[in-house]
Amino acid sequence: MAYQFSFEAIASNWELLARGVALTVVLTAIGSFVGIIIGTVGAVSRAWTLPLLSQVFTVYIECVRNTPFLVQLYFIFFGLPALGVKLNGWEASVLTMVINLGAYSTEIIRAGVMSIPKGLLEAAESLAMNRWQALRYVVLRPALKNVWPALCSQIVIVMLGSSVCSQIAAQELTYAANLIQTQTFRAFEIYLTSTLLYLMLAVLVRKCLNQIGMRFIERRKA
Amino acid sequence: MIQFTLWDIVSHLLIGMGWTVGLSFAAFILGSTAGMVMLFARISPNPLLRQLAKIYIEFFQGTPLLMQLFLLFFGLALMGIDISALATALIGLTLFTSAYLAEIWRGCVESLPFGQWEASASLAMNRWQQMRYVIIPQAVRISLPPTVGFSVQVVKGTAVTSIIGFMEITKTGTMIANATFKPMLVYGLVAIGYFLICFPLSAFARRVERRSYATYMR
């Protein structure tokens, strides 16, 4: 093969890639944090079939889970300005991540809430706790603990999916890779490097999430 | 300027939707064939084969589909192979699907009690016979709901192939949105298109799951 590999272009542009990695992590962090909060609200309203709220969440989940992330992104970035909501690439990406993870985590956390034995709720009731106290002190922690691994997988999947945010000019890792590619024409080297960066990120994020799970969900005494 | 009626938009999107369905279907069929091979490698008694399969699966599950497509697109070009967007999309999605399905199916095979292997071994079955007559028939039943569920992910994955220029429904939508200046309407219709493909699949997956759970409880 006559092609000469050259990784010089990457070495001289490492700041761009580092910035891209950082923004991908920030995007994922905001998306997961807000997404899990939405997911918890949705899960409880679905599991306890709260009127109206549970129907709203059912429609929301079905819409989000049955359409691709990329199309949601385009709809929010290109479509919403027609309603007067103008977002830049970064804001649209964050919003789509939140909406997407909100829907998936609702379904995941709901499974956790359903896995809590009914006896625990009855016990809480017999201690004169109201519904919200029971949720806060009895249900939530074991529910989250049961589904934490599934939640971690979903967060990693969504982080990898965020590479398509480059298409609306959110400056994350793939955007940086595309930028360097158009400047240096070293397409294969750059995409290989960023692929490996994603692989490392996936492993690291999973490790961090496991730590968070152990520290805050399993061990901490309320 | 050419005027687009609503029917013009919808009819073009329907053509794109045909390509989405076709690509998903082909990628799913080829991906499950390759996934079967990966599954056998992943649970093989040979440690080298097992390790290789593990790395393969880890790679495809730990990197974005978009990056895999870019690597294929530019990597094959480096080797002097001129490859179309359709071929790239099909190869990329097949590899992606095979990795996920192999991992899903491994979970199903390993969920069977170990006694099944021992019992069939004590009947003097060789490994192939164990697989063929004892393990696979039971694993298939368990694997049906997650496999159908994963087909939804494959359909949604085809949207990413629009970025490397494959003319499926998302790409068609982008072009029409640029020509008509009605992104809200067009992307809304694109989303409905995906929903019409994916919702029946997810509903079917849920039904199969409930039925198999009922069988299991009996």
C-alpha cells in the first residue's frame, strides 16, 4: 500500500480534540443529570398511574423511543424556529440529549420502582408516612440501585449517539474530528484517533458511573 | 421556483422510507447471520477465539456508529476500493448489528442452567449436537423479545447513514426541507415515518415478552 500514514495533523491539533472530548463529556453529564430527574418523575407517575401525568409520559416515551436521535435533533434545531424558539447548535444538542435520556430513563427507572415489593410500601404506610415520604425514604434508593447498571449502559449509548450532534455544529468530539479532517485531509488517521478516544471515553464513563452508583446509591446512609 | 405540494413532499419521503426499510431489513438479516458466527466464537471452548470475539463486540459497542461508518468509508478508499454510500451503510450496519446481537444472544445462552450442557454431554452429544438439539431451541425462545426490540435500534441506526450521503428518509427530508423552507413540517413527517416503522416493532416486542413471561410463570 503506497499510502503514508501521518499522525502529525493530530499532534498539532490536539487542543481541538481535547476540547471536543471535554464538550462531549459535558453534554453527556448535563443530559444524564437532567434526564434522570425527568426519568424519576416519569417513572413514579407511570408506576403509580398518576392521572394525566402518566398518559403524558406514555405518549412522550413512545414518540422519543420510536424515532432516531438524529431526526429529533433536526426537528428541534431546524423545525422549532418556525414556532419562534431559536436555539444554537449547542443548546439544541443539550435539549435533545435531555429529552432522549428522559424518555429512556423513565422506562428503566419504572422497572426499578415496580421491582420494590409491595410490602415495603405497606410498611411505610403503617408508619404513617404519606406517599411522598414513602417515595423519598423507602422506594427511590433501592429502585435506583436495582436499575443502575441498565441506566449506565443507556448513558454510554446516548454519549456515543451524541456524535451526530456534529451535524448541527455542536462542537463536540466528532465536530473537532471533521474540522481537522477538512483542514488536513488526513481523514482515516483522524477518524481512527477519535474512534479510539470514544472507546476510552466509553470505558471511563462506565467506570465513573459505577463509582457514583456505589458511593451515592448503595452506601450512603440517609 | 418549483412549488412543492404536500403530496410531492410525502411521495418523495415515501420513496426514502422504502430505502430505510430495505436497508434495515438487509442489515438485520446479514447482521444476524454474522451475529450467529460471533456468538459461536464468543462462547467457543477456544480461549483465543473467545477473546477475539470479545474485542470485536467491545469495539462495536464502545464506539459511535457514525465513526464506524466514517472509518469504513475512508479506510476502504485508502486501500483503493471505491465504495458507494449504500455499500458502506450496509457493511457498517451489518457489523454493528452483529456485535449487539451476539452479545444479546450470549446472554440468552448463558441464562440457561448449566445442567442442560451437562445432561446433553452425558448423552454423548458433541458440542455441535448440544447446540443444535438442546441449547439453541431453548435460547431462541428467550431471545425473541430482545431481538425484536433491537430491530428498532437498527431502523433508528439507519438514520445515521444519511450523514455519509445515503438517500434514505432522513436525507430525503433534509433535501426537501432545504428546498421548501418548511423544516418543521418535513422533519415532523420524517419522524412520523420512523414512528410508523418502529412502533409496530416495539409493540410486537412487548407482546412477545408478555407472552413468554406468562409461559415462564406457568
